[in-house]
Amino acid sequence: MAVPKRKTSPSRRGMRRSHHALVSNTYVEDKDTGELRRPHHLDLKTGMYRGRQVMTVKEE
């Protein structure tokens, strides 16, 4: 079983964890509707993705 030879210092531990912070989600404005949506995701209100109709939208 592998056992560390030396204790990991708080500085080195912090440097390793520097990329673990949560980042906020990014949103882009839809060209057709002007609504905010996630990049590379389809627009749920219109069912469009990259200029094509991908999903049929239920009318309420």
C-alpha cells in the first residue's frame, strides 16, 4: 500500500484545491427570441437548436 513519505503542507494542499471552486453558469442571449439560454443547449420555449426545429413544443 502506498503511504506518503511527508505531510502535505497547507500551501501545497491549497494549490491543489485552487481549481475546485464553483463557477457561475454562463448564459447567452438567443438570437431569435432574445431569451437567455445555456450555450450548446436547445431553447425549451421554441424547441430550436442551431437554427433547426429539434423538439415539438406543447401548447398550454
